[in-house]
Amino acid sequence: MNYSIQQYQIDFTEDSIRQVAAAIENLTEDEMHFRLHPTSNSIAWDAWHIFRTVDSLVHFVFERDQPVWLQQHLDEKWNLPRARQGTCMPPEEAWAMRFPPGDQLAQYGLDAWAAVKPRIEAMEDDYLQVIHSDGHPWGDRTRLFILGKIVSHSATHLGYLAGAVGVLGRQGPSF
């Protein structure tokens, strides 16, 4: 069986998105804002950051298309940043953010993934070798590298989220 990089990306990103959505869908607003430690981001922030990063990178950075975030006007509806998705955000700003209940944020994540998945499926190898230099913290990198960062970076935030959800006594992601 020939396992493509596109299928790898789909399998591991979808797994992260679905685990995050399942972990937060029944959390209250108060639980969503729980922080495991005074220097940690909230459960909601970690979930939002994962969802926004996938949505923004694949839609806007790669294609200059409008992310699901803006299509659904969630920045306005939830009074959250229009373009920023958390990267390099000052901690105090991240800690002050207020998010909707878990089911609403989870639905955004699933909607974003439903829009992103067919795009990744259609990516050809030459497309993945295009270099982006949009001021990302990683510098000039190929789309393939950026997609790989989605997997590794999402896993990091999924771990933070899982620890916090577990401390609340809720069922977290089942790695």
C-alpha cells in the first residue's frame, strides 16, 4: 500500500481535530476557561488555536481564501480576533480571551476540518513544494513543512488540553 504524505496529513490532523472537539463539546464556559497553571493557556484557547491554525494556514496562507472563521463571522459573533490565531500572542492577551461554550467551539473546529480536508486531498506533490515566506516563526518553508508543523504543533496543544480536561475530572482525548 502506498501511503501518501497527503493521506498522512489527513489522518493525523483529523485525529487531532476530532479528539479536541470530543474533549470540549460538553464543557461549560467556566470549564473552557480553566487553566492548568497560572502560566498556562485555557482549554478553550488551546482548542481555538488548533482549529484556527489549521483553518488559516490551509485557506489563507496557502491560497489567500477566506477561512471558515471569517465565512461564519465567528470573530464578530464571539468578539475574538479577526485574523490572529494565537501565534506569538502575549500571554496576558491570551489569558484574557473569552470563548463560547465547548459545543460551539467544537463545531467550528469540525466545520473548519470539513472545509480543509478536501483541499489537502487535492494537493499534488509539486504544490507541496511551494515555499512561503509570510513571516511565520519558522521562516521560509514549503507547504509540506507547514503541513507537518500542523501535525506536530496540534499534538503539543492537544497534550496541554488533555491534561487540563483530565484535572477537571472530564473525559479527555484517548491517545
